[in-house]
Amino acid sequence: MPINLQAQAVDENREVFYIPNFVTEEEEGYLIRKIKDTPQQSWKGLANRRGMTVKSPSGCRYGASHPAKAHDLPLHSSNYVATGGQLTGKNVLLSQPLPPFVEVYPNIVDRLQSTGVFRASTHGAPNHIIVNEYLPGQGIMPHQDGPAYHPVVATISLGTHTAFHYYKYTTGSQGQNATEPRSEDVARIIDPTPVMSVLLEPRSVVITSGSLYTSYLHGQVYLTVFYRCAESCMDSIGNHIVDHFTAGIDDLHPPKFADLHVTVANWRLLGGRDAKDAVINGGHLERGIRYSLTCRDVEKVANSALLGR
């Protein structure tokens, strides 16, 4: 069924789109199984995913036992797998086939192509997909994806929800606005208050384009909020890692992420009952292990098979 993308716009400029239930529960389960089946040697660590992670006596990694400041937290190397090939230092993709679980069943590539967001890209569809694993409480620092890609990124969430934030640069060290052309010796300082925040439900996709891609940063804040729970908790200290929300019912009084006091910009587009209830009524959602598919089109491509001859 065709997707009316404009009806899924989060912002007034129609640069961010949120589509709940982009994959079905059955497809989600299949994708997670295929991701877990990926050979261990294919996974790599990426140190800028920051999380409050400790090892429980059973060896499982879960959240720390008390709130902490950013500088108190260790950098934990989350796992990721790049599919479609590897990028060179010159932003050229050494192309390799994408795995069947994104091109055959479920055909994620065709489904994203049908939205039209990649219509203006070099290849008309994503040709590079990074699979990430985030443990409960982990996030990724605000960043930009860089010039290798056509300025569109589609992020599919699997397994659990997360909070996804957009940030702007503020004034540099020499009084220059860091979103403007600058010399290399001018510091770029990130405003810690997001300009926009969205709740990503499991099975959803968020699509970022335009200036929100080229001039702003995006990231997932590590969690410092915990909820005391019963003995059935996953970790060794009896805590769930959760996102809390401040209730809201309309545009004058919208629901907010309680820890940052910022509006849940896509609250009207949420598809799941649990998420809607938690956001509108001021409840909480527990985080689990999240997998994401970050889908982009690399503009410059070289055939790695031909290069190897």
C-alpha cells in the first residue's frame, strides 16, 4: 500500500518524516533473528555510542545503578555491521551486495524507494545500510553523517523504542555562528537543548532530509533515569531503564520528554497503544535492546570485485 509521505511529516518544513509500523511484527522478528545470525567477526565496535553499562554477575550488560554525568560515563563500544560495502577515506563506497534480509524479505530497499525520499539521489535507493545494536541506556553522541551520502537518511528501529534528538551548533569560540562558513580554528559548540525530538517506536522508520540533515546534528541521549521495579527485572540491581514523559493533549500543552523538557514532536503520529498512553498520559516506557538499520545512498561507488582483479 503506497505511503502518503506528506501526511507523516513531523516538522513544518517537511524535512523529517515518521512512519510507525513500517515493518510488521513478523518481519521485525525475522530481521532481528538474521541480525543475530550475522557472524561475530563481521561486527565492529564504535566508541561514540555512549552508555551507562556495567556487567551483572551473570555477565549481562545493563544500566548503572545511579544517575551519572556525561563525564562520569565510560565510552562503551557498541556493535555495528556495515552492509553494502565499505567506505574509503575519499568517501567512495567499495560496493558489495546488500544482504537478502533487506533486499528479498522483507524488501526494505524497495519499501524505502517507494516513499520517494531517495528519488533525487544518485541511485534512487539506499545502497549502504549500517546495522547497529544498542543496549538499554546506550545512545550515540550528536553527529552529522557527512558528505559521502545523498542528504537523506532513513533509520528503522527494531526491538524497542528510543528517543531521537536533533541539535544545532551554537556560537563558536570567536563569536561566529558555527552553522555558517568558518575557518578551521573556530570551535563548533553544540547546544545541549534539542531543536526537535521524536520518539522512535519499534518497527518504525524516521526519515531525515533537507537542512535537518545538512546543517543540524542528530543523536540519542544516554539515559540517566531509572525506575525501581520488582524482582523480575533484567539487571542485577532491580532497575528498569526507562523514558519518562510529561502528559500533554494538544499543541498548547504537548507531551514532553520529562528529562529534557522538550516536546515529543511526533506524538500525533505514534502508532502503538503503549507509546500513545505513556506519552499522552505522562507515563514511562521501558527500554530493551534496540537494533537499527541506518539506510543511506553513497554517491560515489566503485565495484570492489573489479578492483580486486
